[in-house]
Amino acid sequence: MEAMESIIQRYQHKGVSLVEAGVTRHRSIFNGLKALAGDQPNSKLSKPEVVIIHDAVRPFVEEDVLLKVVTAAKEHGAAGAIRPLVSTVLSPSADGCLDHSLERARHRASEMPQAFLFDVIYKAYQQCSDYDLDFGTECLQLALKYGQTKAKLVEGSPDLWKVTYKRDLYAAESIIKERISQQICVVMVTKKDEELTGLLEEMLTHEINDVKVTSGALYDAGRDLQQIILEQCYNFVCVHVMNFDFQETQKLLSMLEESNLSILYPVVVVSVHFFYYKSVPFDQKMENQMRIREFAMEVKKRNILLYGLLVCFPQDEMKLQESLRQGATIIAALIKERKSGLVGQLLVV
């Protein structure tokens, strides 16, 4: 309980009530249902019409699946997500030999979430035996056995897989990185930066599949940026043209820190500086390398990953396009990989 309370506090979750677990899955669920029933001493919860039961080890459930099972539960009394079987199920005999196999095409794998009219599932748990509570695993079966309620089966998505083994954590991390890389906000520092910003946006759409690239402006009091942050965009590219000043990037970093957006996932900020090829003195480049490293180490404590990118381009338009393409490739890699080892580096194209 203490561990869960610390997680809720750390990640600022709202509307969460904790209930002591039981020794088995069904006993844990029963404890949760008792808390929702509103008939327990000191209970502050009210009985819902529909209750959803879900596994924490399936973290990628989509809202549309929740909506489908709830809608079906309202009509049928119970509903659950299912997926096609990917392996044939065998039934062994007592001596460990094959007794029979199930026809895979006729059967489905039970997944979560599942939804129930509250009275249906609560009464089923109140009636079920100790054997069911200690050894059962299927809530839909309890609703059928004790409530005579035949659940509606709803096709689930491939993302409902369980994080079961250590290797699954790496797959889960990869999915999270992919999902939070699908939106990028390209931030303009001044109105005159629009042309280069537009070209960079176009290049980024070719670098990341299905990416949504939006633009925001710091010069307009950042009002549109505030809305983009509220929509939980985790990637920002701050564009400076012929300008090595990090003051505007600092404004963006301050907005992100105030929003607490980075509590759940790391936010990537790439400070991009466009200069004509021979107009950047070496000593100024080194000075700004130190400055961006200093900023980066500070905001990294708040889960914001700051990178610097210097794009040196010639006045030739064809070569400008190539410089932009190379810059977009680096930005896409930083966003997709989110490597902390490159934080604070001033990369040069």
C-alpha cells in the first residue's frame, strides 16, 4: 500500500482510491468490488452502474476498447475483450500424454479489460465458492456460473498483450518511445523564421512514419504553445535563424517545467541554430557548447532531455535542402531514441 501511495503522489495521479489486495486474483477483485459497493465502514466511494476490471500488466489499453466493453456490458450485463489464439491449445491426460486438442479457429484467448453491470459481478462474487476465489482466473465465467449472464465478447487490439517477462519490459519501452514520438512541435522564435521552420517541418514528416508536426510561436506570448503542451506533446524543436542566443529556448524550458509534462515521460527539446556556413566563429561555437551543456544538466533533473543542433548551410538552395534533410534526420533520431548520453551536446551538420 505504501509503495502504491508513493507512486500516486510522485506521478500526481488524480481520482485514485487504493484497496488492500487479497492473496489471489479473485480475492483482490472482490476487495475492490466491496469498496465500490458503498456498504463498507468509512467507504467514500459510491456504487457505479458499470465496473471495468483490468490488469496493470496490460498498460497499453486504448480508450476505444474500454468504450466498447462498457457499451456491451450495459446491454448484455457483462463483456470482455478477446483475441485470436496464436497457438493450438492441447489438453494432456493424467500421464502427461495428449488427450485432445482444441480447434484453434473456434476458440479465443480471453484478454482484459472486462466490464460488468456492477450488481451482476458483485452478486457473483458474493455467491462464489472458496475454490473459485482461490483457483479461478476468469471473471466472465463467474458472471455466467453465478449470475447466468452470458458475456458479450469484443474483439481487442494487439496492444492488449501482457508484460510478463523481463524481456517484455524492453518491448514495452519501445512501444512507449514510438507512441510519444508521433507528435513534434516546431517552435518559431521570431516571425521571420517561418520559411525555414516550414521547410524543416516538411523534412521531419519524411523522417518519422505517421508523425504529426505542429508549429508554435514563442513571440506570441506562447499561447498556442500552452495548448500544445496541454495536449501532451513530448517533442519540441526550437528554431533559431542566425541566432545563438539560448534565451528563447530557456523560455520554452520554463514553460515545460511549469506544466509538469515530464513527470510521466521524458520530454525532448532540440535547440536548432541555423547559420550560413562561414559565419560562426569557432570560439563562439565552443562557448555555446558549454552553455547548452549547463542548461541540459539542470533540466535533465526534471526529465527534460535538451540537445543542441547547429546547422551550417550555404546560400545555394539545393545545398540548403540537403543541410535541412541532414538536420531533420538527426532530430528524428534524437526524438525516437531519447538517448540521455547525448544530452547537452551541440551536434553540428
